[in-house]
Amino acid sequence: MADSTGREAVAAVWRIESARIVGALARYTGDFALAEDLAQEALAEALVTWPREGVPRNPAGWLLTVGRRRAIDTFRRRAARDERYAVLARDLGEGGTASGGAPADPAREAEDVLWDPDQIDDDVLALMFVSCHPVLSREARVALTLRVVGGLTSDEIARAFLVPTATVQARITRAKKTLGAARVPFAVPAARERIARLGSVLNVVYVIFTEGSSASFGKDLLRWDLAGEAQRLARLLSRLVPEEPETHGLLALLELTAARFPARTGADGRPVLLEHQDRRRWDRSAIVRGRAALARAERAGRGLGAYGLQAAIAECHALAPSVEETDWERIVVLYEALGRLAPSPVVELNRAVAVSMARGPAAALPVVEALADARELAHSHLLPSVRGELLVRAGRREEARVELERAVKLCGNDAERAVLEGKIADLG
């Protein structure tokens, strides 16, 4: 029982405090990759020690103390007179690790660890900017952010994205080597650079949430843990960078979208389309939080950005009593604004859906045909799925069948594929 309790305590503390610990170690050592390794070593030591000796009074301080002592040992091995070792040694008062001395009790040292809230915020923000640095690939940014900011293990990240654990570990290792080779400093970027880099951070959080809200592969439509982690990161960002409206816009989008999660699947786990959802099951508290975040983005007075506009669209759905009573004309206008601000074939496809709801399928089909001709969504099931639905509503059933069958072949998610197959069956 004690062993189980100790391990559960390690997992809980790590999930809450890992970003602070890695950030503090990165600031102390000036080496992001080393800091992450040191934090993992401290975690491994806690998994052995806490179940045996009990959870320390200051668990986060214990982990940080062990990590800092490991840093001293590392620097000592690199160079006995390394200036960084001397600085760290003074900070820790040698921490019981001096040559010839007995190891000190990390629990006792941890009692002296003080967390400066302002410094913590700077550390965590710097950690997010480094993890999402543009020099890294999108896959590497996602994996590294979930690992060092979210505190997820390689196994958890691998399960979330349905890839082998070895693939996740390789991405994280390559990412740390790339950051080291590019000499990316551990620091919050200067004000001018921060604006440009913030987009990369927001995009990573959005990608994580998107995979959680509509899984690309597997049998489940939703990955609640992944979407929840993205929401936590978005809340953190909105607190750390409150002056940027898009941090609030992203949080609003995630909250308003997640509000519909409870009604998006039935008791059997099968997806429930928007028009059939029981809106009484929507999370009203999430809607309130999302609308409050959207209001904060609007109060900035700079106009809504791409995430804010998507949040405004989600708000239209959240406030509507039914699909028929939704303000589809406003949604069309919002998608037009989004298309000018952040053009993409997916935005244009969503605009087509809104146009079909506001003005009928005949008005939307030319938009979808233009997307098909452009072939930017040639490998996505979304285009033939929407096209098939519009053709059904237009009474062109045989053409619709062809499109829906194409969508089934392209769809990687079992739950979504079952919905498409059901639509084909309904055609007779």
C-alpha cells in the first residue's frame, strides 16, 4: 500500500510541478537539455525513495534539490574548476555532496527551497518558448512541450498520438540536440521577438487540443486527457502573457469547444453529430469560462485574431438553442474574416458548411468543388465527407454515395468511419 501511495504521489507532484522544476534547473545550469535530463533523474530517484521512506514535506523542493545536486555532480565530472559548478556549489552550500562528505538528506535541504512566484512564471514561460522554438519540427515541438511543460511520460505521449514510444523518445532526443546545436538560450524572448514566437507556442497547444478533440487514428473520437492537457497549457499561457489577446482567444476556443464534449458521443461511444446532440449535456461552466476569455480578448481593442475568431464561431454554437436557431449568417461572416486573416483549405471547407446551413447546399457546392480542384485536401476524409453530405441534401444520392465511400477509405478514426458508413447505409 505504501509503495502504491508513494508512486501515486510522485506522479501527482510531477504532473503539477514538472515545468517549474525543469525551468528552475534550466535557469541554474543554462542548459535546457541537461535540465530535462536532471529532472528525469530526480523523478527516477523519487520513484525509488518515496515509496520506501514516505513523501517528503516539500515534494517539489525535494525534486529540485536532487536535480541541483545531480547538476553539481555533472559539472564536477566535466571540469573540476568549472565556473558554473562554483556558482551552484555556493548556492547550495555544497548540499552535502562535497568530496569526502556524507550525502545530505534531500528532504532536509528541500525545506530551505523557496519558490519565487515571479521567477517561476519567467521560468515556465521560457520553458514554453524553448520547447516550441521554430527551429524544431511541429512533431518535435508537440512532444517536447508535452514532456517538459506538461509532465507527460514518453509512453503517455506515444499512446496519445498512437506512435511507438521509441518514436517519441527519438523526437525528444533530436529536439534537445537541435536546440543545443542552434544555441537556443533559456530565456523569455525580448518583447519584439516574443510576439513572433508566441504564434509557435499557441499553435503547439492548438495542435495538441485538436488531436484530443478529434483523434486522427484509433477507435475513440475523443482523447480527454490530451484535450485537457491543452486546456491546462492554454490557461497557463493566458496567465503568463495576459497582454496578448490571442492567448485569451485560444483559451476561449478550447473552453467553448470542450464544452460540447459530453454530448459528442453516445453511451455506446459512437459520435453524435451536432444536430443530434442533447445540448443540456453541454458543460455550462466551460461555456461561461470560454465567453469570459473571449471577452478579455475583445477588450484588448486590437480586433480578434485567428483563435479569437474561431472562439466567436464556437460561441455562436454555444448560445444557440438548436441547429436551426443558430446564427449561421454571422458564422459565415466570421469564417470569411478568418479566411482573410489565416487562409487555409480547412477554414474554407468550414465556411462552405456554414454557407450550406445559411443559404442551402446549392450555394455551398461551388466552394467545395473549388477545393476539390485545388487538391489541397486530396488525402483528407473531410472534403469528400462534406461534399457527400451536401450532395445528399441536394438530392444527388448516387454522387453522394461515391463521395462518402471515398471518405470512408481516407478516414483513420474508427468512430468517425462508423458514422460515415451509417450515412452510406441510410442511402439504401
